[in-house]
Amino acid sequence: MNAACAVQGCVYGLLMTITCHWLYSCMYREKMRSKFGLPAEPCCDCCVHFCCDPCALCQEHAELKARGFDPSRGWIGPPNAPPPHMPPTMFR
């Protein structure tokens, strides 16, 4: 695990103590949606994470795996490599 991943995990854990962890994770859902051109359905990113953060995180993990990424490795890999092209799938 790299240092950036550990820091992100600590921030998320601290936000969990005040029940605001969903704010942090919804920012990453927005980044992923814009990167892959996914629609904001059935509602906005923050609503999805507020209502069921574990479900939203599982969706995002599955989406990354389906696109050929290995989420367990974090952001390790060539930074300029284009992601595999796939149609939007996360919110169906």
C-alpha cells in the first residue's frame, strides 16, 4: 500500500467518526463519472453515497474492475495510459 492510499484511508476513517465520510467518497464518484462519461442516475452522487455508501463503493469497485483496472493496487500504473473503452454501465 502506498502512502497516498494510507492517507486517504485515514481521512475517510476520521470523517466516519463524525458521519461525514459520504461527502469524501461522493467526490471520487463524480471524478469517475466524468472520466468514463457515466450518467448521474438515479440521483446525484452525494445522494447515492449518503443513502448507501457501502453500496456506492461496491458499484464503483465493480465498475473499475469491469474496465480492466485493479482497484486493490490503488492509482499505480502509467498515468497517461488511456483506459479501455467501454459503454457506461455503473448505474444500470
